Amino acid sequence: MSASINRPASDAGGLRQTIGHSAEYAIALALLVVGLAVGAVVWFGSRDEPRGTVTEISMASDDLATDAATRMKAEEDAALAELRRELHESLNEVEARGRMEAELAAQERAAAEARRVQLQELEQRQREAEQLRQQLESEQERLQRIERERAEAAAATVASTSPPSEPQLGTPAPPPSPTAETGEPAPVRVALTTAREPVITKPSVLWDSCERPAYPRASLRAGEEGVTVISLDIDASGTVTNGSVRESSGHRRLDEATLGALSQCQFRPATTDGTPTATTGVFRFAWNLR
């Protein structure tokens, strides 16, 4: 009874083992078929595709072209940098020239205002002198009128108190005086003086107090020449309080050397009737190469 029961169990295990081996065979076979299919597709697909090799070739002409392009780019960059530098310097010069022109215009306006004030003062003095002259003439006429009235009164008094005397023979009568005949006194002369123009002296450099402008070495090497005209504000003590370039020599170094040297100098101040006064002096300095 037990032997019959064990036999069916062993038969079932063998069947499962057989089925398992059959499944492995089926999977292997399927994989083989898929591999063959893929190989066939690859082989048929690559039959008409051409094959070749790629080799890098370095040509001398390419190196020359690269060098030329590099040099050209460097030259272009250098030219562009130089152009930017020149443009920057030009802008700086334009700005400096604009500031200089603005300062000169302001100084000219201040000088024009000072001249206008001086002219007004001079006209006021002339009007006062004219009024004084008219007053003197009126006083002179009044004095003459008073003298005439006194003379007429004196003549009337003499005529009424003394009888006329007969002239002696051989003694000529004295000639009548013009005052007695006309009854008018001699005119009184009054000297009139007109307003005198003030005596003005210009400021001058005291070269013992400073060094004369020295030629800049860079200007000597560059061969720079020209004439610089500067304007200096000088107070009553002869000290420079302000200065600017009025006319440029065309070279900044020469202008700066002129203004810098003369600004350190002491000046003999300008005078008006001997009194030191503040003024603006204009000085011209020539730069010439031997």
C-alpha cells in the first residue's frame, strides 16, 4: 500500500523536471533565433555602407594664414588702443580748452566790469569838476557885480562932495582912468583847474625773488617752440593771487612752465598816483630753440 503511494509522487517530480528542462531549451532556442535575426539585419544593413579613414593633415599654408590673421588682429587691437588714447587726449584737451576759455571769459567780464566802474567814477569826477567850474564862474560874476556897484557908489559920492577944479596952465590934466570913465572895476581872474587824469603804473616782475622759466627737457627733445601769454591777478603787496593762460603757445608743457614759474614770483605792484593797487597783469613769454 505504501509502495503504490510513493510511485505517483516520484512520477510527478519527474514530470516537473522534464517540463523545466523543456522551458530552458525553449528560452535558449528563442535567444538563438533573436541573435541570428539581429546578425542578419546588421549584415544586410552594412553591405552597401562605404568605409574610410580620417587623418589629420597639418598644412604650412594654414599656419601662415593663422599667423597672418593673428598679427592682423594684434595690429588692429593696437591701432584701436592708440585711437582710443588719442581720442581720450583730444577730449582732455577740448575740456581743458573749454575750461580755459570759460576762465578767460570770466576774467574778461570782470575786467570789463572794472573798466565800466572806473569810467563811471571818471564821469562822476568830470561832472563834479564841471559843477565846480560853474560855481566858480557864478562867484566870479557876483564879485564883479559887487565891485561895479561899489565903484559906482564911490564915484557918485565923490561927484556930489567935491566941486570941479580948474586945471592950471602948463600942467596937463592926468588921463582919466578906465575905472573912472566906465565906472566898472577891473575883472577878477580866477584860475580854473580841470580834473587831472590819475598816474597809473603797471606791475613788473622782481626776478630776484624767483627763478626764470626753464625750458622743459621733453620740450627740448620734441623741438617745441611758441609764445605763451598769461594773465596774473596781483594784489597791492605784489603777491600773485590767481593766474591763467591767456594765449597758448600750442604746447601744454611750455604753458605750464610759464605759468608755474611766474606764479612763484614777487612783483612790484601797480600804482595809482603812487598808491599800490591790486590789478591784473598780462605777461608774454617766448620759447625759442637755438
